[in-house]
Amino acid sequence: MIRPALSVVVPCYNEAACLDILHARISGAAKAAVGEDYEIVLINDGSRDDSWGAMQRLAAADPRLVAINLSRNHGHQLALTAGLDLCAGEQILIIDADLQDPPELLAEMRAAMAAQSADVVYAVRRQRAGETLFKKATAAAFYRLLTRMTETPIPLDTGDFRLMSRRALDAFLSLPEQARFIRGMVAWIGFRQVPFPYDRAERHAGETNYPLAKMIRLAFDAVTGFSTAPLRFASHVGLALTAASVLLLVYIAFGFLTGSAVQGWTSTMLVVVLLGAVQMFVLGMIGEYIGRLYVESKRRPLYIVADVAGPIQGTATLGFRAEPVEVVRLAD
């Protein structure tokens, strides 16, 4: 198979309003970087607006654009996995459809990759325009906490916006887990990875793929996928409570010997509630890991493709692509 020099992979969810501008900007950046030797892969992740219709229209007008319609909303990380699995380029640019990450940086990212002989150029956010103080603060705290908890160094203040070589992508596609934290998985594969600082713009259109509930879910996937620290937490808490119990016994013995009154039911209930809360937390974390084992044991495909518009070149190795059904009418 003759691969295009570049694939631009774009997961989309309710992005119909900005697809024309997105297509124009990505096409312009790709042509400036590699001429006509590129493909654009748009993935419709179960959008509720007219995103799929807009993608079909763009694919009909542009022979370098392929649109992939997933069978339902799989979530951003699995939709991105589908696009990466089905693209064919020698270099792969990952970018979101909301235009917060400027595709015009492609040429500079390719230059950085060539100059440093890198396999991954990951974009590091210097400024995050249009985001609330709460989101900025929680994101900063999360990445720093994750870095302290994991053995795999995950770059701070980075998203999925990055440029990858084909060999780095092939290594990434060998990782079959269901609960995917892609920026952590890319960090895990290794090779030479270099930062690319940039300023993030405000969202142009569409809606965020990560409201608070999904951000919390992604955080759980990141922590449980790359760290066993929550499980080790149980043993640390056990040791601390054992030490506290010894001190409590000493206090009770001292009170008995001196004839002073022992604290009543209030202190007893406080200890019971504290122990119960710790036990429930530890059981919850163990349950989270057991749940991941259960999901992985089913070995379901990561995504299901319902429809394709345009000249797709990749094959579904991690997912399932439904073949179109030809309806044959029998003669009366």
C-alpha cells in the first residue's frame, strides 16, 4: 500500500457548525506542509446534529477526505482510536474539531520532528484562552498528581494535539485496552518524544467533549490505567490505623490505671465512622480495578463503524467495520 505522507485525524461530536472552516484550515495547513500528499480523516462520534451530513458533503467534494460514522457515541478517546486505526499516513496529526488547537502549526511541528529525529511531537499549552479558572486549576492539579502517582512520565499541560510517526502509531495500535487514556498510552510507548509549546485559542464552535462527569471518568481511567498507587493506599492506611489503635490502647490503659473516665460513645462513633469511610473508599478503588478486569475480559471491539464516505485506506484492527448490505429485490 502506498501511504500518504500525512494523515490528519479529527474526532467530531456535534461539530456541524464549524466543519467547513475546519476543513478549509486543515486542508490549507496540509497543502502548505506536504503538497497534495495527505488525507483528512473525520470521525463522527454519534453526533446529534447534522455533522454526518456535513461530512458526507465534504467527502463528496474532496477526494482527500474520508468520513467515518460510528454506530453510536463511543466517547472521545475511542472515536480518536477509530480514526488512528483507520488512517494510513506516514505522519499523523491528531487535532480536535473545535479549532482550539491551530492546524497551521503543522509545518512547525513537522520541522521540530525532523530537526530532533523525534517520533512524537506533543503540543504543550502555554495559555488556555476561553477556559474557566476552575477547569484550569483542576487540570493543572490532575496532571501533577498523575505524574507523582505513575511510573510512566506523562507530560504536563498536554492534550491529544500531537504529531506522530507511523512507527509510533503502530506501537500505539498494539495496545488493545478498552479504558483508554491516549496521551498516557502514547507516553508509555516511548521512542523520542519532544514538546512543542503553543497558545491554545478559544473554542470556535460545538460543545466540549469533556464536561465535568466525563473529566472525572477520564481521570479514573488515567489513574487506574497507569498506577497501582490507589491499591497501595490500603496498606498505608492500614499501617496508620494500626499505629492509631496502639496509641488508643495506651490511652485507655492510662485512663484505667489513673481512674479517669474513658471517653463515651461520641468518640467511639467517631472512630467507627472513620474506619467505615476508609474501608468503603478502599473497597471502591479495588472495585474499580476489578471492573476494568471485567471489561477487558470481554474482548469486545473498541468501536463499530456504521458508514464510510470517501476513499478509506486503513483496516479496522481494533474495531469492527460493518460492510454495506446490498438489497436484492426478487422479481414478482
